[in-house]
Amino acid sequence: MHKSSKDLVKCISRFQSLLVLVLMVIAISLLSDRFLTAANGWNIMRQISVNVCLSIGMTMIIIAGGIDLSVGSILALAGAVTAGLIKSPVPIPWLGIELDFTLAGAMIAGIAVGMLLGWFNGQMITRVRIPPFVATLGMLSIARGLTMLWTKGFPITGLGSSFAIIGTANFLGAPVPVWISGLLVLLFIVVTKKTRFGRYIYAVGGNEQASRLSGLDVDRIKLWVYTIAGGLSAVAGLIATSRLDSAQPNAGIGYELDSIAAVVIGGTSLSGGQGSIWGTVLGCLIIGVLNSGLVLLDVSPFWQQVVKGIVILMAVAIDRLRNRGEDQ
């Protein structure tokens, strides 16, 4: 292949997510006059805010050479814990007291729960040496079971107008969930691209053995990545719970698939060592636009799942072909 052809392929590969997004917007706009409206645009942004929070953490995990199947269950448990603490105090029988949480205290507790479960994932992977797929699959079941135990299988509702601000209010003309996810995107773009920790994540995912030989504490880096991802899943749980004014026991089911899809569609390699937060945001937008377009075009929800699966397979196939081309 000539140098000019290689440069063209690299350029297309670099901007493939953006090109796909633009083509999708044009195609759906031609098929539905309700798509290109400000209301629908903000609705898409609001819808993807939860997935953006989940996918930021998933991006760092996959760049580091791992995977996390528990983000949806952690989202549910963190949201349920926060809702439960807002609604009623926690009795401590052996001390004869009850802990009454403020709104801020309940939210901090929910995020702490997410970080604790992420930390546990990291410990299982780095200390016990359980493969990430198996460790996080186990956590998926554990967190879902704990959510059912905490809620007793019933939604926790009536969380108050102050908590509803997080998921439903607007600030300076934009929904608050969009502000939260946008600020997190900017923060973790800086973390991954401008900090030593970010460079270490790419190094570990690119070649773990070489990273160990060069003196990096690989286990500690992975532990931090999973802990941060757990905290981000909890933030997503707060947004989702606030939007519904309800903590549902079955919240977040299937969210891990949307998160992984957004990361892969955004150009992050499942082999590790390659990817970006910005690419993942484009992946979230592609999924959001696709979902919105299929709904506006009255496509059956069952066919929506089929289309989403085909898009994921295509993204993975492109990633594999790109990696094969770079190796040759």
C-alpha cells in the first residue's frame, strides 16, 4: 500500500465515528421531519447522559486491558442506597441510635458504595487473579442481589424536589444531567491525556508485562481504574434515579452492553492500549441518535435490539481489521 493510501486509511479510521454520526443524522433527518428539532436534540443529550457516565469508566477499563460487566448492577445499587437513605434513617440496634442522612450525605454514600464495589472488582482481578470477565460477572449478580435485598423488590419513590433537580432540572438552558456528564467528560479527557496516571493506563493496556518490567505498579493502576469506574457508575445511578423519582430494583439491566457498545463504536480497541474519552462520547451519541431515529421511524423495539447488535458487530469487526492492518 502506498504511503498516501495508508495516510488516507489512517485519516478515515481516526474520524470514522464522526463520519458515521454525520451520515446517520443526515439519513434520519431525511426520513423524519421530527428529528432535527431542538427538543429532540436535548432529549437525546439527556438520554445519553447516563451512558456517558458509565462509558467514561468503561473506556479507562478497556484501555487498561480489562472489561466490566457489573456497571449496570452497580448503578442500580448506588441509586437504591441513595434513595433509601433519603427516605428513611438507618437504625443501628446495637448502639440504640438511628442515622439520619442529609441529601448530600445520601448521595455521597451512594457514590461511596459504587467505589467500594469497583474496588472489590479490582481486588478480585489484581489480588486473586480472577479474569476481569468472570470477576465482574460475579459482581453483576452480587450487586443485583444486594439491590433486591435493600429494596425488598419494590421501588423506592417520592424522593423530593431537591433530589429531582439532578435528573430533571435545567441550568443555563441545558439539562443538569448534560452538565454533569459534560464536566465529567472534560475532567477525564484531562486525566487520560494530560496526567501521568493517564499515560500509565495506556501503558498497562498496551503491554502489561513491559509495564511491570519498567517499574509500574500495574495492580495498583488497575485497582484505581476499577474503583473510579465504580464511582462513575454510581453517579450514573444518581442521575437515573433522580430522573424517574424512583429507585427501581431492576434498574440498569443491559446498560453494560450499551456502555461497551459506545466504547467500541467510539474506536477504543478491545485489545487495550488504544482509545479516547472523546471517541466514546461520539459512540454514545451514535447510539443515542440511532435509538431516537428508530423510535421516530416507528421501528419495533425488537428490531431496535437487532440493529444495535449489528452495529456492535460491525464496530468490533472494523477494530479487528484495523489492528490486523497495523500489524502487517
